[in-house]
Amino acid sequence: MNKRMALNVILITVGALAPFLVVLGYLLSFSGAPLGYLLFYGAGPAGCITLLAVLIVNRKELKLFGWLILLIYLAIDICMITPFNRHLILKFQNRTESIVFSYKGNNSEAVHQMSSEDWDSIQSLRKPTMLYFISADVSDAGITRLEGNPYIYGIFFDNCPNITDEVIQPLSKVPCLKRIYFFGIPQLKEPDFSDLAKLKKLFCIELGHCKNLSVKSLESIPPLPRLKYISMFACPPVSQEVIELLNDKNPQCKVSQ
């Protein structure tokens, strides 16, 4: 392989990989990694420059098929240049939304009073939505209103005093639920997580500052085909045997505490 051909291979490879590198950069940027921002903003322009160089240098030797393939990849790379890629990402993000029910104030004991309008807004959902209940008066009985709702993919409970062990059962009937978060829920003591076996799409269970949660309850977490992450931050410590039990049930899952 001569130098010119080797250079063409390198340039075409960079140009072809650019869209995937932009997506990778977008994902890495959530962790604050500098490489993520570099790929997100730089891969698109780099792909365009390399493919333009290939087209210019090899314009006389390229066949019609070669021109067509390179121009298609060039068009894709152009879409990966900021602000084009940002427009595409925003368009994707607009397919989902978040609804936050939160008390905003200095009184830590105050809660957001859930109104009939709040529940109506949930019932009217028509696209995938993450629900955040932060210092809200939502109860186990209230969560039964979400049963069968196909648009809710995540539920976040933070400092909700009326949420108890019984919330697991109505959660298990939210068919497309992928993420469940419990933070600072003192009445979460011995929930039976085995009911979550119905949630075939469940990806993540996060438990934080649930200081009354029992080890026996954790052992009830069932095998789930898509479960990738179990977190027990600032919860009562568990033994290595419990972690191994959870890993045996879900070998694809990362367990942390």
C-alpha cells in the first residue's frame, strides 16, 4: 500500500467514524469528561475536512459510486457540526419531557400539595416522561393513578414523607418503567421488590439515604433482563454475600453502595 492510499484510508475512516464519535462525545459530556466535549464539538468538523480532502485529492480517480458514498458521508458529517447537531439533539430530547412536583422554599418540612390539576397533567401525557416528586405529598395510593400509563419511564422520589413499602406494588404496574429512584424515604423499610419482576424494561434502581431499609428487602430484588444498575448510597451497609446474591440474580448488573 503506497503512502497516498494509506492516507486515503485514514482520512475516509475518520470521516466515516465522525458521526459515531459525536454521539459518543455527547454521552461522555454528561460525566464532565473533557474528551466528551472535544468529540462533541470537534468530530463533525474533522469528518467534513477529511472527506473534503479525499474528494479534492482523488477527484479525477473517483468513480460515480465513490463520489456518491463520500458525498452521503459528507452530508452526515455536516449534520454533526454545531449548531446542526445541537438542533438534532434538541429535536430528539423534545420527544421526552420531565414533570417536577417540588416544594420551593426554606421550610424543609413543607411539601408540594398535589392537586387534581397535577394528576390531570400526568394523565394527559402523550410522550415519554420522567416524574420527579421532591418534597411532595404524594402517597402510595396516589401512585396507583399511574398504573397502566405507558408514557412514564422514570419516577424519582425525594423526601416524600407519605411514601412507604406499599409503593412497590403500584410501581410494578407502570408497564414501561425503566428507572426508579428513592432518596431520603424514611418509611421505606421492608419493601418487597419481587413485585418489580413484572417490569421487563427496568434498567436502574437507585436507593439513597434510605436509612431504615432492611437487608432482607434488598434480597427480594428479582432477576430482571435489562437491569444494569443498583445503587445503595448512604443506606444501611450490606455484606459481600448480599452483593453476590444480587449479582447472581442479575449478572449483567453493577451493584454499588
